[in-house]
Amino acid sequence: MVYLNDLKGSTEYKTQILNRAPLRLQPGDLLAVSVSSLSPESSILFNNGVLAPPSTANSTDATTVDNAVSNNRQNEGYSIDNEGYITYPVLGRVKLGGLTKEEAIQTMTAAVKKYIKRPIVDIRLLNFRITVLGEVTRPASFTVPQENINVLEALGLAGDMTEYGKRESVLVIREKAGERVSMRLNLHKKEVFDSPYFYLQQNDIVYVEPDNRVKTAQTNPNNRFIAIWGAVISTLGYAIIAIALR
């Protein structure tokens, strides 16, 4: 069961990594957002759920934001709603959907700067999840802490393909811009490294199709019968030779 079998011997193969698309935030993503600065007393407003600056702390708007943040925050993170917004302490609704992580950090930093000097904003995606199904040892959904994984690493998380998996036809299913798209990858060929689907994105599904010809051949009772009798005949042959040589 060989991968990349067109990489011959000790020949070095180099290719530029141009197909690793930046992670873009999308509805349903759960974000950990932290703010730090030289003034811990100021930054705590953004990290402890104190939702409004003193001038508006008693206003109806502040109460509305308070409730929205409580409902919007799950598992210590901020969920991006269907319109692409998170609801964040003090700031209220901030649109991050469609942005890369770096762009989202810039957006949040610009917003926080109105309240504290020289803030440092960090954003992590808490629910970067991929699913591996089909002819693998442990089909399951996996959360990826490093927010970066390729299809070979995903198969490794699932315990690799079984002997029946079609390595030349691994299906990657992806949702983007309201559409579902798919691509088949041939893991026997080194060109797979250049595919835009080699690096997975959040919520991708990897499906390993079974090779029914191999499965049928190995589970056919006639084939098992032939294999057993072949072993018996081989054993008898060795026994006869041993007796003849005495």
C-alpha cells in the first residue's frame, strides 16, 4: 500500500508551496479572542465580559450588547453568526466573516485602539474541524489545534487507509461561498502536492472510496479455498522433499 510511488529512489523533489490558502473565517466558526496591553486594568474590559465603557454602562444599548454577548459566546469563544459578525465586549457587533485571521486581528486591533493604547490582539479558531470517512481505520471528525493540516496528515489522524482504500481516488468535499465543491486526489502521484485541495480547510470532508475489486478478491471464499490448499500443497511438498533426502 504505497503513496507517491512516482517519487523514485533518492531523487530529490522540490516544489514551491503556493497552494496553502490563508484561513478565512466563516459563519459557525468559534473564535478565542484575547486583548492585552500595557494597562491590564484597561484590557480586562475586553477579556472579562465587562461590556461597555463607563459613559454607557447604564444605557439600554449596553444591556442589549450584554445579552447578545452572553448568547453569542460559547465554550469560552465567540461564534460568528450567519451575517459574519461576532458580538464582543465593549465593541458590540464586529464583522469578521470572510476575513483572514491576520485581517481579523487588524480589524479588532483598530476597534480596540479607540479605548486603550497599543493593544495586542490574538485570535485563534477553536473549532477547526475536518472529517475523514470511508476506508480508514478510525473514521471520525477531528479538531485541529494548529489550524493547518493536509490530506496526508488527516489520513494519519484516522489511522491511515485500510488495505481496501483507493489511493488514486480520495474525495475532498468543501463548502465555500455558499456552494459545495469536491475534488478527487490521486495519492500515488507527486502532483497531489500542488492541488488546492491538498491543504484542508475548516469543515472539509475527506472520503476514501473502497476498491471493491480488491475487497471482493480478498473476501471471495473460492480465493480463500485456493489459498488454503496452496499452503497445504506447499507444506506437503516440503515434507516429501525432506523424506526423500533422508
